[in-house]
Amino acid sequence: MGSNMKAEVELKPRLLINGKLVEASDQKTFTLYNPATREKVADVPEATQADVDAAVAAAKAAQPAWAAASPDHRAACFKKLAQLLHKHSDELAHLEAVSMGRPVSGYFDAHAAAAEFDHYAEAWGYIQGQASVNTPGYLTMTLRQPFGVVAAIIPWNVPLFFLGHKAAPALITGNTVVLKSSEKAPITCARVAELIVEAGFPPGVFNVLSGHGMPSGAALSSHMDVRALTFTGSSRTGRLIQEAAAKSNLKKVTLELGGKSPALIFADANIEKAVKETSYSLQWNSGQVCMANSRIYVEKSIAPKFIEAFTKQFADVKQGDPTSADVTVGPQADEVQYKNVTSYIEEGKKTSTLALGGKGKLDSTNGYFVEPTVFLDTAEDARIQKEEIFGPVANINTFETEEEAIKKANDTEFGLYASVYTKNIDRAVRVAKALESGYVGVNCTSPVTAKDLPFGGYKTSGQGREGWLHSMNNFLEEKSVIISIEEGGS
Ligand code: NAD
């Protein structure tokens, strides 16, 4: 623990509304439990409709002055917050470990959030329109301007990364923000709310709420004064949010949703590399990653070799107390996730061949740990092949031709990340072109991404793209201005 660590008993998460750290308007809280021990961690404010209204009203009141200020002024708050995030990274790692079970050994979120604020502090010069004299008698130009109030609703798997990833581009473009954390991992965001005050953001500019989808998430989605909303979470919730947006004020919605990502391993691939990377893709964060390669397709001729090496590598994790420095894999985030994952596993035992694991470890550990599990020969229409499990469960199937591999990979409603392992450059390019996916890794797989590439989903994996520079487009309206020029002149 770092010297700046707070004892767990001191935890008093608050909402940040209009620059003040407050309880919910009706003082109601919900209890957060440590998924590794099932002990109570904190009572967390459950934001009410009145709290959402107050936060949006504060954001609306603060927005004109924030947008009118010099971008340097906005950037100064970003730089200070980035410094504070770096400084408190150990403390935040500990808080995430006890709230959703992420091992401190692999914690990077606070530094990643800081990198977002640092990046956008420098990126404001790219907020530019265009000008032309293509229309005779006129000067035309476009202006890029903020929407006003932006809502950000984030998931629990990488909370602070999403806080930075969404709030930084929304704020630097002159919008004000109301962010709602996930009920499964609210305390790091609540701690960052304190740092936002310390960083000197003007009251109302950056508001942070905690609470469930009902009422606070739904209230933001249907709020008439929220003009843009950025969401990361499940496809199910994404649909509800888009429906609420359509039924209220048609706010602009950006959706980063679920996945069931395929990895195609051809016989000429570097098998050792493919085994290492595809298993890490599903080990990281206990498989609770939107882009994890949960469907692995291996060319039949190398399947026995690949499966043997994969099951060995996949089982090679140190599960345990996520606050211990030597633990690499923690529990599932909570009871709901644990029950989901273990019920998919039980169903898989009926529709597939179990090659590794296959059990939840609640009884033996008193925490929501799940054995790394591998299924073989899963029917392509089985639920465990079609739906997102969000746990350490790999399905390995085989293929004989490139055409068959592509067809199977694309036979899904998701399209977030796909990967292909082959040494044949022509095949790599053909397959990358054919995959119905917003992101393709060639001889690499998730979580490998590049900061300056747009990230987002095909099909039900989402709408819109995020990424350095790209995200700012989600928060800028475009205005066309046409100016008549009188001919002649003295
Ligand atoms: P979730 O959809 O259950 O919840 C996400 C957020 O939405 C939470 O803050 C929740 O409180 C809120 N919410 C729930 N119901 C709501 C409603 N009716 N209206 C408004 N908000 C509501 O998702 P989760 O379980 O937190 O996260 C896991 C999911 O997120 C997985 O499907 C995963 O694939 C996806 N995910 C996607 C990406 C991506 O970049 N595409 C990244 C991480 C996670």
C-alpha cells in the first residue's frame, strides 16, 4: 500500500454535483461487497432523479463560461487532474481490487486515465472547421462547437480508463459532463470526484454520480437537457439507452457495446505466439473484457497441438486475493457475474466437450472465482458460442479452409475485435478485409490496441468510434456559416 492509501473503514463515497461532494438527495445508499471475500466495502450513494436533475442543471449553467474560456484554461485543469491520478494510482488500484476484484499487479487504469487528460490537454488545437471560396460571391466556413451537456455512462470492468476516455474529449471540446459510474465499481470514480475538486475544475463542469441503471442511468438517457451521451456497456443496455434517447430529445448517442470476438489460427502461424496471446486475451481481468477472443478457430491440422498448448497456458494463472502483488487473476466482479458465468459453463457441459476447468470456486474460496475453462467442438448455434459470457471461458473450434474460417468468424451479431494468425501476407490481408469487425489484429489479438486508431463495433457491438483525436468528433456539432461578399470595393 502507498502512503496515500486510505483505510477501507474511512471510505465515504459521495456524489459530485456542482463542485460539492454530497450524499444522495434522499440519503439512500447501496452496499458494495468485495467479490474476493464477500465482505462489505462501502455504502455508496444511490443518485436519485433529483440528483440527476441537479447535476444536469449545474452542468448546463456552467457550460457557456467553460466553452468561452481559453482552451489553455481547460487544459490546466486537465494537467492537474492527470498529476493527481498518477500520484494516487496505488490507492486507486487498491480500491478497484476490493470493489471489483481487479488484481493490483496488472492495474494501469489511473495512469491510462491520466494519459487521456494529458493527451486532450494538448489536442484542443485540432478542434477546427473548414473554410472555402468555392461558392462565387461567398465565403463559407464551418464551426465546430460543443453540444452543451454530455452524459457519460460507464461499465465496471476498467472504470477509470473509461472515465478519462469519455470525459476528457467531451470536456476539452467545451462541453460539460455528468458521468455515472457503474454500481459494481463506483468507489474509484467517487475518489476521483474528490480529485476533480482538487484539480480546480469550476463547479458544475465535471459532475460524477453513482447509482444503478434505474433510476440514474435511465434518467440521464431520457433527460431533455442532455444533448449527447456516450455509453460503454452491454448491447442490451445500449438498446435501452438509444430507445430513451429517441423518445426524449434525440440526443446524439455513441455506443461501445459487447463482443464475441473470433481469433483465427492458420496452420502456418507462429503457434507459440498465438497460444500465449489468445490465452492472455481471456485471462486478463478474469475474461471480463469486451474484446476478449472468446471464440478461437484453429486449422484442423494443428488443432491437437494448439489445444494441448492452450489448455496448459490458460490454466497457468495465480488466482487469489487481488490486493496481493503476486496474484494475476482475481474473482468475477460480483455475484451476478459469477452466476452468469457458471450457468453458461453448466450449459456448455451439455453442448460441448469440456477440456479444462468447468467449475466455480465459491464453496472452496468464499469468493467469486471461476476456473479457467475450455470447451471444444461447440455447436455454432449454441448459446455459449453466440452470447457474451464475460468470464474465463474459451471455445475452441476447428476449420479446414479460409472460406470456412471467415464464415464462422462472421456468423455472429457482434463485431468488435477479430484476429488472424498466419505468416501468409496475402491471406492476412484477404481475411482482415473480410472480417465483419471494427478492429482486426493480424498476428496479434486483444487487448492489443493503438491509441490513435479508432475503436468501435460493427453490428450490435456499437455505433460510433472512440480514440485519440477521433473521440472529439462525438462531442462537436458542426455549423455551416455562409457569408456574402459584396463585389467591387474601393
Ligand atoms: P451494463 O450494460 O450492465 O452496464 C453499463 C452501465 O450502464 C452501468 O453504469 C449501468 O448502471 C448502466 N445502466 C444499466 N441499465 C441502464 C439503463 N436502463 N439506462 C441507462 N444506464 C443503464 O454493462 P456492464 O455489465 O457494466 O459492462 C459489461 C458490458 O460492457 C459487456 O457487455 C462488455 O462487452 C461491454 N463493454 C464494452 C466495451 C467497448 O469498448 N465496446 C468496453 C468494456 C465493456
